[in-house]
Amino acid sequence: MQSLPMEIKLSMTRQRIREWVGRYGVNGVYISFSGGKDSTVLLHIAREMYPDMEAVFVDTGLEYPEIKEFVKTFDNVTLLRPEINFRQVIEKYGYPVISKEVSKSVYYSRRSNNPENIYVKKLRGELEFEGKKSQYNQEKWCFLLDAPFGVGNQCCDVMKKKPLHNFHKKTGKVPITGQMADESKLRSQKWINNGCNLYDSKYPISNPMSLWVGNDALEYIAKNNIKIASVYGEVIADCEMDGQMWLDGYSPPKFRTTGVSRTGCMFCMFGAHLEQEPNRFQRMKITHPTVYSYCLRPWDSGGLGMKTVLDYVGIKY
């Protein structure tokens, strides 16, 4: 379904939004708006259908300054903040490195004395499936168990999800997000299991763009001349996409941004080891030198102490 033409995906996305609003009412839902390109596309689609739909932005303190300024240009956006800051999260849970899954395994393995603990077995490469090593083994990252710093996956839960869950408890409103299934194995599996709209959950959620891929959002932005945060630069057509089978001979052009390709949290190290140079930290050194200095500054000097972490993991900066 991810190879469907853009027009069909857009139609299906609108239908999922209609179904969500049909279930909860336009005043019972909100757009989870991060200020990133994907949620900007979602905001555009949803407000074309329902102009008065509320958007909610969580100001974690980790966003690019350009993102915060961009969010301020929209009306009817509710601002939320986490209860603790990023330094406090690091102090309590550890640094987010490699991926949520790996950080979670390291965090819980360090707190277990049981060699049969599933997280320990993942990092030791001992999980089996039909007599073979499981794809969920993470033995490559076993060395993080001996890291001279904490490692944990709770940052997103504490700084993003908890404020939104509290908002849900307070208002009863349920979110519509711009998440795409191709962003991670975990999101892909959730889409396969639950579809776009998850109704029967403690925290119901709609992901109407699940069947989109990253290039779709850029194509939509370019074709509809949508303004996005300045940190992305411009959206331009790069070349024809390859390596993908498309239906009915449909072959969309490949788009890219002239600035950063992703925003998210500036200090996050998830996936940084996979990036080609210049990676996010090397770019940050040029575009946001003050933030870069704060990231690398030693912990005892009031910084985030990330130089030690990046060196240990082997990420250039």
C-alpha cells in the first residue's frame, strides 16, 4: 500500500481523519503538531477539512529554535511542557543512544541480575527463533553495558508522551499524528497490527499518514507550496526514485530539503550512527554553534556531557 500513488494515499488519509472525527467529534480530537514537515502536512490536510481543529505542541526545550518560531505562526495551538528538563532526564534515566530498542535493553539489563532476562539475552545475542539467531538480537551494542554513563530510552516518554497523556486525561481529547509506518520497525508493526486508527486503547490514537513514506510528505509540500520551518531550507525535486516497485507505472520524483532532512530533538542521538557525514552534530556545529557547545560541554560545567558519549559510541562531531 505504501507504493500507491499520492492521490490515493491522500484520499485514504482524509477518510481516516473523517472516521476519527466521526467517532469523537471535531472538538474531541486534536492534531499532534511538532512543527516538523510531516506534522505540518497533517495540519494542512486536517484544517482544510476542519478549520477549527485544535493543534497541540509540546515544547520540550529540545527543538530547533526555528521550529519554535514556526509554530508561533499558527493559530489555535495549545502549548504543553514536560515536568522535568533534559538534564534531569539524563540524570535519572541516562542518555538516548543508538535506538529506543537498544537503549531500553541496556537500561533494563543493567538493572537485572537474571541471565535469562530478555533484554540481557538480546544484548548477548542469545535470542533464538526456529533454531537460529533472532533478528531482535543486539549483540553489536553489548559494549554499552560497560559504558561510563547511563543509557536509557525514557526521554521521549517523559518529555513528549507524558504531557500529551496528561492533556488527554484533563480534556478527554484524542490525537491525530503524522507518524509514518516506514519510520521504524516498531511503527510498521503497530500499523500492521492495528491499522491507522487505534480505538480500543487506554490512549486512542489516529495515524492517518501511516501508509505514506518520507518522500510523499515532501511531494505534498512542493505541490501545494506549503510553508515549512526555515531550518529545512527549500524542498526541491532531486531525481526519480529507484529501488521501489510502483503501481500502474507511477514513478514519483524524489524530493529533498536543502537544509536539514529531519528535525526532532536537537540533542537526540538515536540513529546518529547511521548518518552520512556531515551528520546532525557536524551540521549543528555550523548552524547552531551555541547549542553545539552546550551539548558537548562537560556535565560538571553545566553542559550535557555528550562528548564522552559520542566518543564512546564512535559518532563523529
